[in-house]
Amino acid sequence: MATQKLTDYERKRLENIRRNEELMASLKLQSMATQLSASTKRPRVETKSYKVNSEKQPKTQDPTVIRRSLRTRGLPPDAKGLGGDGGDDSVVKTLEYVDPKASARKLGPLSMRDVYSGVSDTALIEAILGVEKKPQLGLEVKGEFGGCKEERSSGAFILVGGVSCDLSKKLEEGGVESDLKVESLTLNEENVARVVPGNVMNVRFFPSTSLRMVVVGNKAGNVGFWNVDSKEGEEGGICMYHPHSGPISGISVHQDCMSKIFTSCYDGFIRLMDAEKEVFDLVYSSGETIYSLAQQSNNAKCLYFAEGRGGISMWDERTGNISAQWSPHDDRINSIDFNSENSNIITTSSTDGTACIWDLRCIDADKFESLKTIGHKRAVHSAYFSPSGRSLVTTSLDDTVGISSGVNFEDISMISHDNNTGRWIPKFKAIWGWDDAYVFIGNKNRGIDVISHLQRRAVFTLKSPYMSAIPCRLAAHPYNVGMLAGATGGGQVYVWTLG
DNA sequence: ATCCAATTTATTTAC
DNA sequence: GTAAATCCAATTGGAT
């Protein structure tokens, strides 16, 4: 096993070196390309787009060389690196080319300004800091939901030590029924923007009713912000940073603290964008890939993330360290989600072909078993609890969307859906809307399929001439019913609204 | 079991 | 207009 690990790390490291060389080559081209495209007219339908500050470009052409040991990369110093067969001196000369713009890999905080791609982000920072000052959260919001949130906050839950109790009462209250008319969802022309270049891996809304802000992360390590209410060309309306050196695997904007935004990356780094300090702090760096990120809704201090091949780690802000670690899956974990009714209940989806529900209170137990395992024939790319916490939707490469509900989630239906997006488009991940009635998922025909929970089939498809690419990643605004964001493999974001 | 090579795929950008 | 480039997926089928 140890020797196996060694070769894994070796391979990974060599890959890194090769990639950095490739990166260097591509960066030159890219910076030239962005300069060019910035000076020419932007074609196509999009009305809004991120900006690149050409004055900053020369910086990218001035690469520096840094030396990094295994230790500084967060890898264990013993056994795996130098200790082993010692004959490989490439371990010693681990030189990596890093340009300032991609200094994303720096093992320390990054100034937001240094990784900002435009001229001025002060408007964005002001907007983010401004929303914190306004009264926000529960009380105000609940009223708008016609009791949806009220229902959530009441009632003791569900799964205790693997045995669920009294869900029937909840079922009677409805939740599978909905007042939402999906046919009324519309995409207005002004609600289309190119927020980042390339594949959007992750899209989130700010959990705010006053500030309608979308955050996206792409494959190149860019994090983009779009204030949906901004005017075209408005300074700070669309802002882009480059705090990471690889695909962004997770973004968490906690409702209790929106000025601090966690982002995770395949390169093993987790950063915290602090709008007050105007930095992307480095909160964690791992030698292994980080595949997803999640927070409990009632705890902004803790972070759960998927690390390496099947592992989950919990990071605690109070200690600044990992406070728990376990390995619930045999392969990469593609999503983590908490149950809104009980934050001890967590669900994970994995490339090992399963999605599982766990009780965090049992992770120290001798036999730590999942409360429920949903099996697919291929990799599962997402598993999300419904707003009520009573159902689960899973999306798998076996071309199904699974909806599990009922006591102990035993009532499972698999709905056929073409999820084979191929290489260039990030994998679909079905999400819930604003109640337990509907699930939304992009399709390969540039639409968003609406699956009825009750009917267990797609009942409607959102289509629009403005949605000119596949909306592979979706987000439902947590408070604003009917506000649905779709993000594409080309960096566009579409925000559907009600009326 | 693990590894390699070939293949598929959508969108942007280059020409 | 069309062709080339993208390049941290996930197969499948062949090799070891």
C-alpha cells in the first residue's frame, strides 16, 4: 500500500511539472488572446461580460520560478517522498514555473487586487460589505415563503442512529405539491452574462434577498461575481478573480457571513475570500485533490470537504485545523450536502457508484455505516436533500436521476435522463427548487428539464433563445422563489426569474 | 488489479 | 464562414 501511494504521488508530481510547463505555454497565448479579444468587438448575443484589465497583462509575462518541497506542498515528509527509493532526484529539483497571476499556488494569502482581472473592484466589495449591514435572514425571509421556511424550523427530526421516526406527519403537510408554475419562469435578455471564460464548475447565489449576486467558479481557477441587477457595462457589475490554479470544486457563501466566501480547488487549496480584509486567505492546503465543499446552514465556522480518493475532512475555524477525517467512499466524492432539518445528517455522492446518507454523530463509532445507500450503475455526481429534508435527488452517469423519499428514503425511483455530457461540458447535477415538488437539471439540448417529484418524470423543459449553450450547472436562489441560475461550459450564466 | 491509448463531446477562438 | 484548439472526464478495450 505504501509503495502504491508512492507511485501515486510520484505520478501526480510529474504531472504537475508537465502541467506547469504547459500552463506557461498556454498563458502566453491566453494573455495575447484576451488582449486581442478585449480590443475587438465582442460578438454573439451576450450583453454582459467580464472584463480583463489589459494594463495588468504584462505581469503575466514575467514568470518567477519558485522551489517547493513536498513539505511545503502539504505532503507528508516521510515515507512517500525522499524516504523511499531515494534514487529519484527529480524530487529534489521540483521547480515550478508560476506567474504572478497564477500565483494562486502561493502558500499564503492573496491580495484580492493582485488576482483581480479588471480595473476596479471597489464597487463589488462595497456591495458585498453593504449587504451584511442590512437586516437579513430568517425572520424577514420566512414570511415571503408562505410557510415553507416556518415548516423547516419546526419539528424535531428524522434519522436518529439510523432509525427514522415519524415522517408521516410531515408527508401529510404536503411539500410535494407546489404553487410554483414552472411555465412562468422566464429568461430575460438582460439576465444573461458571460461571467468567466471556460467551463463553469460551480454556481451559487448569495443567500440574500437584497443583493442578487451570483458567484461562479471555473475550470481555470477563476471566481466570478455577477450582480444581476447591475446595468450593462457598470463598473463592478461583473468581476473576476484568479485565486486558484485549477478547477474550482466548491464555493460556499454562508448566510451568516457573506463577506467571507470559501472556495476549494482541485489543486488542493481552500481559500477564504474576505471582502473586509480584501484578501483570499489560504485556510488549507492538501497534497490531494479537493473535489467538493459544503457547510452546515447553522454553522459558518466549519467546513466539510471531499479530499482525495473517498475522504472527507472537517476544518474548524476555531482551531484552524482539520478536526475530523474519515473515508466513507472508495472513490472521489463529487458532492456533499447537509440535511436542512438536521445538520448532523449529511449526504455524499461518489464516483464509486453510490450516494450515501450519514449521521455525523456516529463517525467515531466502531462500525460507521451509512444510514442509507443509493446505488447507481455508474458514478454519482451529485446528491442533494430536498428543502424539507425528506427527499434526496441523485444524478448519475448511468443516465438516471434518482429520487429517494419516504421513511428512511427507501422509496427510490430512477428517472431516465441523458447525463452523458462528454468531456467538454461539466457533468449535470440535478437540484431541487424551492420546495419538494420539482427537480431541475440541464439537458444536452440547451434546456433545463423540470422533473416532477410526484409524477416521477420530466414534465416541462425551460428553453429560451437566449440560452444558447448547455446549462450544465444550476443553482436555485435560496430565498427568491423562481430565481434559477444556469451556468454553461462556456462561462455564461442565465438567471431565470418568475415574471 | 493497473495502465495506456484511443474515443467521445460542445463551445470558443483562430484563421 | 469553417477548422482548430480545448486538455485535471470517463469510458472501453487492449496490454501487462
